[in-house]
Amino acid sequence: MSTNDPAAPWMTPVPGGAVELRDDRRDTRWRTELAPFLLGTYPVTRDLHRAVTGTGPTPDPAAPAAGGAAPLTNISWLEAIELCNLLSARAGLGQAYSRDARSGEVVWDRTSDGYRLPTEAEWQYACKAGTSGYRYGEIDDIAWYADNSDGRPHDVGGKKPNPWGLHDMLGNVWEWCWDLYDEEVYGSYRIFRGGGWAESARGCGASVRRRSHPTFAIDDLGLRLARTVQGVRTA
């Protein structure tokens, strides 16, 4: 990787494998095979955002004095896509996304080695990290959520990681994924996963799915970077 890549030290290799997902609304389940990929050890932080853009993020009303190690929040799906492309350019990598000037449609170049959002399948597979339960540990040990967060986000890495060394997969901030939620019913709504600092314990689980419009942004929603391993396609 380029020495100009501020995210390079914080990407964790995730081995290939298979994951089972479900949609309880439609009572459907499906299995997805995944190639190896890279995933951020932590959610994107305010410091990383500043390193990429040269400016500070929008002040977080939940934590106005939050430091640079706090997770980036108040970022929409479309802004997250733009941030991935900016970081790819900074690192000398191919940009994963392009956007049609007329329709606004975002297209993912799956052959790109640049930064991107994880797919929903990648996110859940990495969150579980080979475990089989609703969570990969006791919730107070692994997550900041409504009962222990004191009503604010916390610096990343303050809780125990999952078995693959990924921190804050549950709690602290929800994380945008690439996927459409249900195009037929919800149109362009995109999926986010993981639960946040304001979420109840029940909402912080590996299989919990939420969605919103790609322009939506709020103080407990952020993102985690992914990258395709060169020469290997993802699902």
C-alpha cells in the first residue's frame, strides 16, 4: 500500500467462507459464499476523516467535545461512498464507485482494489467471526449501547474485539453497508448494521438489519471500510 494511505495500518484480513442471512419480514433465508477481503479493525474515526478530507467532521450533537479517536457519525450513505473514493485516491488505489451525473445511481466496480463499504453478507460474516450466537461475547464486554454508553459515542477500541480482532462490530455506531434493503418496497434505501450507543441490548446483534434513505445521517450511524483482495471477487 501507499505510504500516503492513513487507513493501511487498520485493515484486518478476513478469511473466505460462507454466511447465512435471513429476512424475517419475508421469512426467507439464504447462504452466501465469500472470498477473502479486508475490513477495518475499527469504524472510521474522526481523525481518519480529517486526514482524508483536511477538514473536521460536522460536530456531533451527542458528543460535541468528542476527540479524534471517536467514530465518525452524521454521515449519509452517499457521503460514505464519497469518503471511500477520496481515501482510495489518497492511497493511490482504484476508486470503487462511480455515480451517474443524471440519475445519481452509484455503480460499484467489483474489480477495484480501492476502499468501499462492506456488503451485508461480509459485515455479518466478519461480525460473527466463526461464532454461532447472537453476539460474539457478553454485551457489556464488547459493546457501547444504551445501558452503558452514558448517552454518547466512545473512542473506538475501548471494548473487547471479536475472535478475528475486529472492535466495535456491535454497539458504538451503526455501520452502513453497500446493499439495498428491498428495492421493490423501499426503493433506494440502504442497509446498516451493528447497533449504536443509543440502541437497546436487543438491537445489538449480528443478525439485526436496519435501513434508511442514502441521504439519511444521524449521530449514531457511521461506517467501516472494506477492500477487495486483488484478484479475488466478492459476493
